[in-house]
Amino acid sequence: MAAVRTSCPMGVFTSVFDITGQPALSLPLHQDPATGLPVGVQPVAAPWREDLLLRVARTLEQALPRAGRRPPVGR
């Protein structure tokens, strides 16, 4: 139950897409130079356009790969 309470505040960013049936995803494409934490974007597509959303995500991930980058832990 603690996990649900912890994640509920983040639902404000996704609930509108759940209600409208629009596919959305989060991509950590940048890293804050001061904190080392990931900074992301949330692309959204029209209902039933998961194909387009996944193609955009693939293109962005290939252009800005995150492999090997890890946020600091335990700060």
C-alpha cells in the first residue's frame, strides 16, 4: 500500500491520457548537469496511434542514447 501512496502524486501527469485513451510514454533523454538526475519528455499520440508513438520514441532514443548513464544514488 505504501507504493501506491508514493506513486499517486505522479498520476496527475498521466491521468488525462488514461481518461482520453491516448497512448503516452516517458523518455529520460537528458541528464541535469548539476544533479545528475534524468530529465524526460512525455510524448503523447492520438488514440490508437501506439505505432506512431513507438516510432517517435525509437527515433529519439537512437538520437539521444542513455545507455551507460545512471543517476546518482544515495545523495
